[in-house]
Amino acid sequence: MPHPLDESRWGRAHWVLFAIVSLSFFLDGVLFSLVPLVAYLLPDLEPYATYIFAANSLAYLAGALAFGKVSDSLGRRMGLVVSLVLYTAAAAAFAAAFWLNALGLVAAFVLTSVMNFGVGGEIGPAFSALAEFSPARHRGKALMLAANFWNVGAAVIAGLSLVYTALSNDPHTIVLSIFGTAVALALVVLLARLHLPESPRWLAARGRAAEARRVVAAFAGVEADPPPQPEGVGLREVLRTKALGFAVLATVSAANVATYNIAAYYLPYASGFPYGADSAPVVVAVANAGASIGAFLLLPLIDRSRKASLTSAYLGGLLTALLFWYLAFAAPLAPFLAALFANAIFAEWSWGSLGVLESELFPTGVRATVVGLVTAIAWGVNTALVAVEGLVDAPTFMAMNAAVWAAGVIAAATWHMRGRESAKKTLEELQ
């Protein structure tokens, strides 16, 4: 029989939780976009931009691994609070060093990497928390829309960078304005996150049933024990018994991360890019605007079929990647941006679809750890692609982008044919 948490109506407690997690993703999008947005404004750093991006990618990978484990051991709330404090402090230190004209190359590498370590650490606890609270019939929509706020945050900070550029010709003022905005937003999100309740499923898995019952009552409206959680299920056993799901998720996650970051953040810095590095703010803004819309277009499908959502995302992504690859060298900026906008819609479909799947296919005791591991594998691929960006020209970089999309199509088709449909099922059914 389904648990009251899975059958409950979407109420005020759910909206509060959704708002807090969505704000978290919004801030992640802001923080992750800072360095690609300002690199061209920093003459001392721009020659090293691709190396900084690669170091940041490795830090993101490490954060996903570390905080996935922290979240499963100490709780979803603790993982989210500690990661936020870490990257807020790093962003504030970067802004202060820049303001004092003390931002050297080493400091830039270290501080931006610490920022991305914290941002990477958000993924496991954020996805796990929302999955473990959401009613089964709304879980897909809730996870996808919350994750979509990453794109909204990135689009907003990119738009603000264009506004700051229009208001001032001084790069120093523009960079400080962008970082100051990010730090102010982080402080607001920290205040909200301190009120985040702990997951009743995580509490049950840790033997804290009385606390879990109180949380269940707040969300389901009835006094009830939390859903029983399997005991002693380790990561090794989960990866053995769910090998197909893990392999597919690792592949599609790598495809999503690499293709989206190439198109939205790294492409303007590749040699031979026809529109130049100073087009970066426009490219970031347009790509994230497209992605922001993409989540709403997938709403009618995501809770009907995870398989159809994933497959359509990668087919559409591959076709539009081929289109903007062609247009980049055959058309002015506007048609290229239109094709990039369309590609970003499908990138968001893939991000939402895989985010839902990785949040629901694995047991509570290792859920955040598995999400962190999938994320880390994806960012390992992303790091490799960023590292070679300085060695290849823009046409080759876009060819690599299309090839990665094609790998995602193969993985999504494999899951469509052999995987398990998880839409509208409870987390306990899927374990």
C-alpha cells in the first residue's frame, strides 16, 4: 500500500521545500556562470581561461563525490548548508581580492575551484531531498522544475552582466558588480536553507523514527511511520544489482554536462570561434534562456514516461547540435543563437530527465552518494573536453559536441528498450 507521503496532496510544506531547493539550484547556476562570464574581462586571466575551467571542473567533480557521501552520512540538510557556506566564502574572498588588486593567478585558480567544489556538492543532497519528500505522481515535475532554476540563475546573472556592461565601461566595476550580486544572493539563500527540514526517509534509514514521524505529519497531514528503508545496502551491492541503470545514467549525464557546458560556456573561448570571446555573455544568456523554457515544455511528458522523456531529449539535442555547428560557420550571430537556444531546450530536457532518474532508482542510504558518483563521472568527461579545448579549434570542438550527443542517444535508446519505467512509482517500489 502506498505511503501517505506518496499519496499526499501538494501542499504548503511541499511548496516551501520546493522553493528552498529551487533557490539552491538558482544560486548554483549563478555561481557556476561567474568565471565564464568574467574571464574575458580579466586580461591577466583570459590566457589561462581554459585551464581555470578545467581546474573548476575537477573541483566540481570532487565536490559531488564528497558531499554525496556527507549527505548520506550526516543528512540532506547538513550537506546543503555546508556546501553553501563554503562557496559563499570563496566567492566573497574572490571579490575582496579583486577589489584590493590582490587577485593573482594562483588565487584565481584556488578560489574559483573552491566555489565549484561547493556548487558540485549541492547536486546529491538537493536531488535526494526533493525526491524523498515529493508525492510519487508529482516527483518528476518537482525535480525537473527545481533543477531548471540552475538555468534561470545562469540566465539572470548573464543578463545582469550585460546590464552592468551597458552601465559602465570599467571592467573592474563590472566584475565587482557581478560577484557582489552573487554573494548577496548566497546570503539570502543561506537564510532560507537553514529552515530546510530533514528528509523523513533519511531519518528512517538512520533509525530516527520519532523525528521522521513529525516530518511526515507536516507533509502528509497524518501521523504515520516513515516508509521502511532497506538496511545494510552498500554502494558496491547497489552498483552490482543496478549496473544497467548506473551505466546508462553515467553516460547520459556525461553527455548532458559536456554538451551543455561546451555550448553555453566554453565555446566562445575556443580558437576560431567566429563571433569571438566577447560574445560569451550573450551566448551564456541565450543558452540558459532556452534551457529555462525547456523544462516547462517537458512538463506534460515527464510524469507520464521517463523513458520517452530521456529519448526525445537526446534525439532533439543531437539534431539541434548539428544545426548550430553548421550555422556557426555559415551565418551571422542571430541564426546561430536561435539554433543554440533550441539546443538548450533539449539540454534541459536531458538534465531534467536524468536528474529524476538518478534520484529515484537507488536506495535512500546511498542515494546522494550514487548521484554524486554519476555527477563525478560526467564531470570527469567534461574536464577532459575542456582540457583539450586549447588544443583544437572551434569546428573540431563542435564536432566533439555532436559526437557526445550521439553517445547520449545510444544510451537513452538502450534504457528505452531495456530499462524500467519509473514514472508514478514510489521510491520503495523502485529499490
